[in-house]
Amino acid sequence: MILLGFLQIFLLLVAPTVAQTATQNGDFSAGKCGEVYTQSHKPFQLNPAPYSDCTWEIIRPANETVRLIFSVLNLNPLAECSQENVTVSDGNGKVLGVLCPDSPRIDVYESVGGLSVRVFTDPNSHSRVLYLFYNSFLTGSAPVPCGGNLRGLSGNITSPNYPGRHPDFTFCVWHLETPKNTKIELSFSEIFVEIDPLCRFDFIAVYDGPSTSAPLLDILCGRTTATLETSSNSVTLMLSTDYANSYFGFSTSYTALPSSNTSSLSCAGDAMTAIISPSYLASLGYSAHELTLINPSCGPISSNPVAFIIPYQACGTVKKVEDNLISYTNTISASLATGLITRRKQIQIIVTCELDGNTTVEIMYLTRDNVIEEHRDTGRYDVGLSFFKSDDFATPETQSPYKVDLNQTLFLQATLNFPDPDLTVFTESCFASADPSFQDPTYDLIKQGCVKDDTYHNYPSGSGFARFSFSAFKFLRADISVYLKCRVIICDVNDKMSRCNQGCITRQRRDLGSSKWKANAVVGPIRLKPHTKNEVSESISEKRDEESLTNHSNFYILGILVLVVNVLILSFVILRYSRKQPAGYRYHPLATQ
């Protein structure tokens, strides 16, 4: 039985690799200089010679998308890109990308209907190797739905069907982001994909950043485990498999760690996030459950990492307004030891978020036996801009894009996503554009607090929000979509001399006033409603009726005019004719006596 178990393991691990090697020698090695492929999927390895200029074409039906994956790119490292390169184009000849000798070994291209790969090499000898794999699928439907965007302090990522075998043609991309001022530790507890020394067939690519354009951190394959650490608070994972030798995929956990290896702080939304390294905390003789905020009932939300979500309006957070600055401060400390003595260092971490101008300054002080560490970073106010159905601002408009009629009144609210009753919002400027990037031309609704559009109307503002309305319009000689960008001012409600209370300010008076904080908000697109067929038919019918009435009226008037003219002409002819006749015989009355 033991021998049988070893035989099964051998067949599981070794036999597939042998089969794939056989496939390499007999199936996917492309020895010709250029070829046309029409299969739904195919791997091929290229070993271009010096002086090569060859093109391989992939042709598929027009309703299919072709995904082409480079897993090995080994060109002459001494050659310039102009002398040696790989050009990938779509079915219409449009260049999708150019790979150079120093390009990352992994790259992915997609195109509807087909692709072409042109390999151009210089005259120098070199052991060039390119491994490519493509598969096609109906456009709009991925073979295996997976991947996505993840946010948080910690969590897990697994391949599809894990711990079962992953499907064929699996292609997944995960984008992971943790709070600012942190880095990410990835711990792969299991990796079991096809074994190959070059990771040509199935692989996991880890990128040190928010996309696959970031530097490649590592390429993993075979059966192994791994622990990786990023340099920032974002990482991207790509899993790619072909059609053969499906195994269990992978399982990894991720954890946010302080970028300084001790502690970090970030300010966003309505709270600040403080993270302390568990190993660092252990070196001081403490554990996570011993730490609290000023309010002892507020402890860490997790122990690995040791993380605190600190509200601005709770847990003992202290707000301070001074010299154009709003700050929120709290303290992380360890509970006091019981008894008469202690040999542990007293720990106190003071966290402060300072909001000033367009930025947020994050400060963390770590105090232990008169040792102070300080951390700083920048951020921005979080302001949202949304439409409402009516002037009571009770029901927000959820459809996007927002379709409206020309000249319809639009109701908007700018909201500070920062629950502080002592802050108010003032809409200083709003302008519209037909371009989502707000390039010229633009149209001002309000500028520096001065109304520029006759239909613009301000409503009374309240704690943390400002409301206004205007009538919908469209740009001439432009698309029917309109985008809106507003700049709002955040003020202290108790400051009567703040910018929020000054209204329209001319250029000469622009710098007057006390404390002010600014933020930008964007909303759009706003689109004109298309007319229905009934509306168009009714409009055409009404127009035809109006034209018919007008035509009948014109006909009657013309007839009367013609009749009058004919009568006048006839009278004139008769009168003239009678005057030209000779006197002749006429009867004269006799005189009577």
C-alpha cells in the first residue's frame, strides 16, 4: 500500500510534467518564420534566429476575444529596442504594444477577432526564447469569473475552486489595497500549479503596486510556499493557467504592516487608522488586548495587525481649532499594571490628524521613556456631490448617467463626508464641461461665490452640506453629456468672518477672511433625454397640422387678392372703353312750358 501511495504521488507530480515536455517538443514549438493559427487555443514557443523578421497571426471569429499571454521573453539583452523587439497588433494592424529586450517577461494582450505577433531581431547570436499562449472566448464573457478589487487590513485570497482543482483557462487579476503608510505581507500557505523550471505554463505573478504595470515582485509556480513583502500599500496578483494539468491553485493571506516597521497612521473619511507591528509591540512586552484609546472601551479591531479605527467624534478624540487648523487627537496606551512594581516600559502613542488647506497632515508620536517618533503624510477632504429629485432634498437621484430634459431644474447637494456639527460648507465655484477631463470650453455657474448663470440658485446650507440648483443645458457643437465640477469651502460655523459668510468676492477682495479649507467634487455625466417615437410622431403631426392651417390661410388670402385685382382691372377696362366711343344719336328730353 505504501508503494502504491508513492506511485500515485509520482504520477501526479512527474507524469504531467513529462506530458507537457512532450507537448513542447511535438506540439507548440514554432519552427517556421511566421504562421497563421486559427485554433481556439494554442501554446507556442519561439526561438528566433539572428536577422529574423517574422509574423505569426491568430485569426478567430469577429465575436470572440483573443487573449495572448507572454510568460517568457528572452531577447538579446545587449540589443537596443529599435534593433530587436516584438510588436503585438490587433486584427486591423493597430499596434497594441512593443516589447523590448528589457521589458518584463510577462505581458498580456487582448483583441477582438485576432492578433498578430511580429518578431524582429538583430544580427547578433543569442539564445532567444519566447513562450506564448493564447485562448479565445466569446466577447463579454470570461471563461472563469474571478479576481477583483480588495481593501482592508487583512484577509485571504484563493484560486477558483480551491481547495479543488482550478478550471482550465483560468485568468484572474486581484488588486489589493491597504491603508496609507502601510505595506503588505503576503503569506502563501499553499501553491500547487503546474511544475516547470521557467513557469511557462501555469503561474502566479505578483506585482509590487496597484496594477500589472508595476514592477514584478515574483513569479511563482510548481508546489511550494512563499512569503512576500511589498514596498507600498498596494499589490496586484495574476493567476494564469492553460488547458492541461489542473491542480489546486493557491491560498494566501495578506496583512497590512506599518511602513516604518513600528507603527503608522492614516486619515480618511470620518476616522483615522493606526497600525502597530505585532512583533514591535511584543518587543516592548505588550500584546494587542492590553491597548486602548482614551476611552478604555475602545480597543483594537484586530491583533494581526494591531489596528485601531479611531473616530473623530468618539472614543475620547479631542478636537482643537487654532490658527486656521483643525486637529483631532487621541492616545493609544497600555492599561496600568497591577501591584507595586513593573519592569515593562510604559507605552503611549499619540495620534493626530491635522486638516489644513487642501491637505490632511497625519502625525503619530510614540513615547516610551522619553523616546519620541513622528510620522507625517498628506491627504484631502472627502466631499461628495449628488443630485436630488426635488427642492426638498429628501430623495437622492440614483441613476447614472442622469438623464434630464433641456431646461429642467437640477437640484444638487455638496456633502462633507466628515460628521462634525461644527463645520459648514460653502459652494465657491462650479463650472461645467462637455469633457470629463474638464478641458476647454467650460461654462461657469458660480465663480468665487459670484453667480454667473441666471438659473443658478443657492439654498440655505446646514452642518456639513451646501445645496443649489440650476437649469439643464447643452453645449453647442458638442456631445449631449455635461459634467460638473465644484469647489467647496469648509468653515467653522462659529467663525462669523470665515469665507463661508462672505458670499461673492471680487479679485481685489479675494484674500479677505479668516480660516478656510477647500475641497473639489465632480459629478456627471448629465445627459439629455432622447425623445420617444410617440413624442416625435406627435411633434411631427402638430407641425404638419400647423403647416396645413397656414397653407389654407395663405390660399384664402391669395384668392381674395386675385379676385380684387381682377375686379379692378375689369372696371378700368370698361371705363376706358366707354370714354373712347363717338357721341352718336341720343335721346334728349323736350323742354316743357
